[in-house]
Amino acid sequence: MTSSADTSITGFFVRYRTIDLVTITTLGVAFGLVYWAWGKAYAPLSEPLVLAYPPLAGLFGGVWLIAGVVGGLIVRKPGAALVTELVAAAVSLLVVGGTEWGVSTLASGFFQGLGAELVLALLLYRRFGVVVAALAGAVAGAFESLYEWQSYYDYWDLPYKLVHLGLFALSGAVVAGVGGWLLVQGLARAGVLDAFGPGREQAREV
Amino acid sequence: MTGAVLRVNPLVLLAVGLGSLLGSFAVRDLTTGLVTLAAYALAVVLTVPSWRYPLLCLLFCSIAAASVVWSTWRLGGHDEAKAFTAGLRILVLAWPGSVAAGYVDPARLGDHLAQSLHLPGRFVAAFSAALQRFWSLVREWQELERVRRARGVGPSRSPLATLRYAAGAAFALLVQAMRGASRASVAMDARGFADAHHRTWAEPATWTRADVAGLAVATGLALVPLVLHLT
């Protein structure tokens, strides 16, 4: 049995502790609630700007990416970012119902989570600073934008698609990346991440 | 309006949505879009118990579709046919799935994820445990609001103040959720959760005749746009 003090990765096969799994799914449920609420606020907030210049929709997308970044930053194990984002997307789709994008929400969650996961994986799950977080958010946004090119904005001319991608990545870097990093620091200071890396780094030896 | 949708398992409902998502990629002209949407509308009318929820979903999806029609017209060379095709595609992509998702019982989903799809048991059990917390999180949010109002720290009318207030309350909610998570995981481990080899589930994941028929209908509907596109 893995002891609850063991937060580091040993070898390729990672054993998830119970608290890792429960934290991932709890974050998923909490962010699912946030996503659902943001989904309701999204249309009235974004529609005026989207009417003026459609690629601006990307700027509002960063909020959808935060679960993956936060899950990855807290749990720090392979798969955590992807699964947290996927669970959040599933919860926002299934529990309350009535989202405007249907099962596409799940596909989005998958690609967004994959983007964040990829950045953390390329750094071998060793670096979790603010720059890495911003990068994870940006790549998650870029992945989502690429998915939306295929599924929603297929007929847009390429330059507009590229603007959408850039704005989505920017929004991901700022809102999900830097915002997610600040959120994790805040949670660590509040003392609820003691079982995880960010909480350990906050702890002071006395 | 038979309510048949209530008798199929959650995986069949998700398959309907997944089928419409995949099928939507084959919607390349107006006729395909209209026929596919009509086929889904017929299936929805025949299976749902009441018309209110599907219509509400259609309203939400139409807002999204209208936005895509506008942007495609504006950024795709002012081509009306293309724009409306893109809009219809969004309806095919989103509407069936959002209707079907509304009839999924989250409590039953875990049984099926574990027993039919054979996802890792520990993860599914943790997921189901977290889902149980959803409505208690909603209640906690309302409690936070009442407490803040009683202390006179509610938001003023400006949108910025509302946003700050919502962010602060969301943070407090997240702190409570994380505390609950560590309490729950200690309780789960105390009951031998981490090292269990044989797990039992709340209910068996059965595949009745209705489920198989539902899966066949989901597949058939997904193939409608593809067949129309190829012929």
C-alpha cells in the first residue's frame, strides 16, 4: 500500500492514492458546476462582441480550460490534468442538463485536457511554476480552437481561424494558466492542499 | 411522447449524443442538414415523456447555431447556403446530445462505466462519490450567500462587484470541497478502498432489449447524414 506521505513519482507506472482520485473528481465536480454557470452567462456576455467580430469568441473560452490546469498543478501525476478537465466537462453536461453544445462538451473537455496534459508531460511532471501553467493554458486553448475549427467554424477563412486560435490561446494562458496558478497558491495558503506538492511547498519548517 | 428514453441505460443516451456529434461532420449541404435534423426530431418526439425540456434545449442550441450562421456568413465569403449549412450542423451536433444528456441518471452512470465499459473501479467509485457531492455543493453555495448577506458583505449592483463577489464565494466553495475531499478519502481508505480487489456495485449494469434497440437507433441516426452525403 502506498503511504499517504508519498507524493513523488517513482517509475513510469504511477499509483494514484485515494486522495488523488477523490481530489481529481471533486475538482471536476466543482468546476463542472462553474462551467455550467459560465455556460449560462457566456452567451449574453460574449454575443455582443461576437456579433461585432466573431473570432473574439476565443477570448471568452479561457474559463473552460481552468479545471485541467488546476488538476494538473495540484495532483502532479500523469493523466491528472486530462481527467480533471474531462470530469468537469462531463459534470457540466450531465448533472444539470441543458447545455447548448451537447456531447460536443465532452469532446471539448478531452481536447482541452489533452493540451494541458501535453505540456506537463513534456516537462516530465517536474515543473509546475507560473510559466508552465500559462503554457499549459495556452496549449489547451490552442487545442480547443483547432477542434472548433473542425466542428463549428469549418467555413471561416483561414486568417480568421488563426485569430481565433491566437485569442483562445491568450485567454487560456491568462485566465486558466496564470489564474489557475494563483488559485492553486490560494488553496495552498488556505491549507487544503497539505497532501499535495503545492501544499508542501507552502509549509514552513519550524 | 412515449417516455421510452427513460427506459434505456445512460450509455445508450450518451451514444445518441456521440452519434449526432460524429454524424454532424458529414453535414455538408442544406438538404442533408434538414433531413438529419428532421430524423432526430422525429426520434425525440417519439421517445421523450414531455416536450418542454427538448424545446428548451432547442432554444439554447438555436442561439449557438444563430451565432455560427452569422459568423460563417461574415467570415466565410458572405455565402448564405454555407452559413445555414453550418448552422444546421451545429443543431445536429448539439441538440440530440443535450436532450439525451438531460435524461441520464448520474447515479446510474457509475454502475455502467465500471461494469459495461470496464473503466478502473477505483476511479469510477471516486467519481460516483464526488457526484454525490454535487447538490451539497449547490446547497453550500446558497449557504455562503446567506451568510454573506447576513454579515452585510453582499455585492453592490455594479457588475464588477458582482464578479468579485462570485469569485470570492467560488473560492470559499472550492476550499470547502477540497476539505470534504480529504475527509472523504481518509474515510474511504479506513474502509479498505485502496486495496480492495473485489468490488461490488450499487446495481447491475444490464443490457435489456430496449437498450440494444436504442443503441441501434443511435447508430442508424448517426449514419443518416453519412448516407445522404455519399449518395
